[in-house]
Amino acid sequence: MGITCRLPADARLNETFTGRIWMEKDCKISVSPSAQKTPAPQNGIPWGVQQIKAPMAWGITTGHRVKIGVIDTGVDFGHPDLRHSLLRGINLINRSKLPYDDNGHGTHIAGTIAAANQMQGMIGVAPRALIAPVKAFDHNGSAFVSDIILGIEWCVRNGMDVINMSFGMKTRSKALLGAVTNAYNEGVIIVASSGNDGRQRFVDYPARYPQTISVGATNRLRRIASFSNRGPYIDIYAPGEKIMSAWLRGNYNEMSGTSMATSHVSGAIALLLSLKPGLSPGDIKSIMKRSMMPLRNSKSRRGPGELDVLRMLQAAERI
């Protein structure tokens, strides 16, 4: 059993074990900081959605009714591109309010996953999927690990098929691992960003846990983005550099980071689950690894490649 509680600043920070009960510091965790953030105009289908070949799959799947919990800063409920893609979700910072976004990061993630405004806005990877915004992060993009855990537990209880976790921390948390493991055992797919430190053999937690799908970022040239963590702990890469998506007050913004790459993968999994709803998290990771496109200038064809939706759907047919 794990119990989370907030401790005073002068409390002991070492983990203390007594039988099966442990205490650990309730650390702060941040949405993965963006390498860039500049205003950008809307332009229909963003380049990343095109690059992973999502539009070529919309004739057979649009992610219809697949539910994705986005643990983030909330969402702009008034954004015209997201109006038909949102569930009520939950605000873990203020339970009496809807999970309104006061930062922008969560809205950007939601847009890439499931924006659906064909006439004048943008279209995300899975335009018929449903986003449940889980607001655990404040206006500064910071959250307590205990609130992340509550968000994961809420997603499991409320039948989410996928959890998008576009955030990371450098230290391992046994409590967070316990929540991730429980979700995995319940059949929920967790997609997490690897981090933006440009490091060779390290990824952030929770992406480093084997129960998650850990995502690195690529650029338009299908090369690893300079800021992206990389190496053997990455499961798959996806577009993450200069990604245009929804923003606060109905606007749009261009951002870079492994956060953006993670949202492409969550949307792609929604496309897959809409066709084959019985797939387990292990099945989906296996399918993705078998169907990746090799990166350009990659030294090893055995290493992780870039997400390709058409190849992914074809690989799933062989299961």
C-alpha cells in the first residue's frame, strides 16, 4: 500500500521503509520545458501530423471514442478546435473548478492529439478521440508527485485507454512507479516524454520505467532533435521540433520539446485502439517497435526509429 502526504520543508528527506509501507519526499515535477515557444498561425494539418502519415489512415480510423487522459496544465475548453474532443476531466489543484488551462502546455498537447476543426483550424493525429484533461500542474507548469499519482489513479478509475504524460523528473519515485505499474496492469497505455537535455543514455522518469512508452523528438529531416534525450531507453521517436498546435484563448503556438513528440504517439495509439481495442500495453509497444521508420543518419538500424502510423496499423494486423 502506498500513502502520499505533504511533509513540512524541514522533514527528513530519506526514504524510510517499514514492512510494505514507505515514505518519500513529495517532489515537485515539471512539464518538460520547451526548447522554443513562438506565436504561429494556424495552417490546417501540422507538419508533424503529416510526417507520421496520420492523414493517410483517417479513411479507416480516426480514433473514434478512444479516451486519453492528459495529465498536464488543463485545457482551453473554449478553443474552437477542441470543443468536440473534450471530456470534463478533473482539476486536482482545485476540485471545485473545471481543469481550465492557465499555462498553455496542456492545450498544446491536446491539440496535437485530437484537434478537430477541419474548416478553419487545425487537425490533430486522432480527431475523433476524446481528451480528458487532468489538471495536476499549476500556471508555472509545476506539480507534486502526489498529484500526478492521483491523476493516474483517476484515469484508471474512469476508463482511460491512454495516459499522456508530457513531463519528467530526474529522480526515481517508488510511489510513482507503483501507480504506473498499477495502470499498466489494468491495461492502460502510458506514453511519457524522455526529456529535453540532449543526453545520450538517460531519459526522465516516468519515461524510464519499462511500463511506459518513452518518446524522443525528431525534426522535419527525420533526425533526432538536438534537445532530445536519446539512446537505449527510448522506445520511439516522433516529431517534436517547431510543432504548431492549439493555445490559450483560441490561439495557436509553435513549441519544441519531447512533450510535443509524446502527444503524436498518444494520438497514434488512439488510431490503433479504435481499430483493435483489445490490445494490451505490451502489444502496443511491440507493434510500435516492429513498425518504426529508421532515422536518417542513424548509426544503427536496430535502434529506435520514428513513428509511422501506416506501418503501425499494418503490423497490428499480423497480431
